Amino acid sequence: MTTSCGARPRLAVLGLTALAACAAPPAHDVDFTAPALAAQMQRRPVVLLGEIHDNASQHAVRAQALALLLRSGARPALAFEQFDREQQADIDRIRGRLRVDGVDRAGELAALGARGWGWDLYRPYLELALQYDLPIVAANLSRADAMRVAKDGFGAVFSPTEQRELGLDALPPGLLRAQQQAVDDGHCHRLAGDMLPALARAQIARDATMARAIEPQLQRGVVLLTGNGHARRDIGVPYFLPAPQRERIISIALIERGQVDDAGVPYAYDAVFRTPVQARADPCLSLPPEPPGRG
């Protein structure tokens, strides 16, 4: 999982004006309903649909909105941050199996999913994908590979050719700085400073991997279910997609009401919905105290 859903990096550090120019100022929707969300999803064929991973009300409305989109005739691929790329062959095997009464294919798919996700929340999307025979895309970099990138750099997981193809060989310095800020914010400013570049590299590697995973589906149309941080136009998955495709993307953030977040960053998202707050313990309380010298 990622922890940047509430991050607030500053676009000014980037100089990524060409990418930002592809987006319109975000529409802030007060009325968080399935029809309103579906209307935003219908605007463009490539939908980066953000989330706060454990927010049950967000998932319920997103699933209803996806159902409305499919009833309108759209047939996008459905890509999941919650599936690691290595699971694609098994997903295709289960998805391609003949439908047999009593066989729970959605349950089998959920059982494949990466550990640590609340799969009961994601099951409705799987059921819709199976009902409408949509491609299911395993989009994410595994936790083990992300940790290798954090520890030893991109070359620990990606060959030089892959780094060139993914755009990891020539990253602007501002991108890493902005991701470090996002990681810092997402961890309540309690990480040691020397950990920030490593975790930022891992986040960037995930963004690049998800972009690569959905790229074959761009012409068909695709909905990527992912954390808000990955959906950001300025530093997330769209940064790693081909420039001609960026105007076909809509990036949608679902932000809990009252949350301090990155929704105010210019051009980070095309649409922002304010949603109910999920009851949970303060995640900052589970982290180590703020390192000395911070603040």
C-alpha cells in the first residue's frame, strides 16, 4: 500500500509545466453521489480513480458509479493497484475460465490479491469486471520489489533498458523532491530524513509500473483503482504515460471532508470529491516519534 493519499507536495518545485498544462483547474464536487462520480468518469476514456484505501463509503459509491458507467455502454479495462504485476497470468486464467454455477471466481481473484488490502471492499469491482467481461489488469509493483528499489535504487529491479522505457533514467530533480515531500507528509513528518529519498524512489517506481501496466489498454479505455497520490497528474501515474495520451485522462481524487491534503495543488486533479470520513485510529499514533531536529 501507499501512504501518500494525504500528501501536500508543492507543484512549484517541479517545473513540470507541460504536464500541468494538460489539465484544467479541478472541479470540486460537494455532492458525492454515484451519478455525479459516474458523470466525471464519462468525461474521458482513461480514468484514474483515487481512493483512501480503507474508506468504505468511498468504495460503495465508486462501485455504484462504475456500474452506471458500464450500463451506459462503456467497456474499459479495470486495473488494480491491489494486484501485483506478477499475478497477471493467474488473473487471466481465472477470468478466462468458463462460468460454472457455484464457482466463486471473484472470490478466487480476491484470494490472489496482494496481502494487506481489505478485499471485501474491492470484491464489487471484481464482480462487475466478470459480469461485463472486462480485462482485469494487475498494475502494481510488489512490496518486495518496491523495498529493493528503496534500498538499492531502480537498477535493483529494472534493467537499463526498462529504466529507459519507463522514464526512470532521466527523472527531473523536482519530481524526487516532490515525492519526498509527499512521503514525509504521509508519514506525519516522523521519518528520519535519510529515509525519504528511498521511499520516494519506491513510490516513483510504483507510478511507473502502473503506467506501464495500463498503457496497452489506453485505446480501449481503462479505469485504474488506486490511491489518490498515484492519481496525481503532476507527479503520479500520468507523468509516466505518453504525452499524446494525457489529454485522454481524467484524474479524480476522493478526499475525506476536513482532511489536510493535496487537493489544493494546482492541476493535481481534474475533479475532487469530498467524502465522508472513515472512522479509524489516528495513523500517526502508530508511527515512531518525530526524529530530533525536525519541525
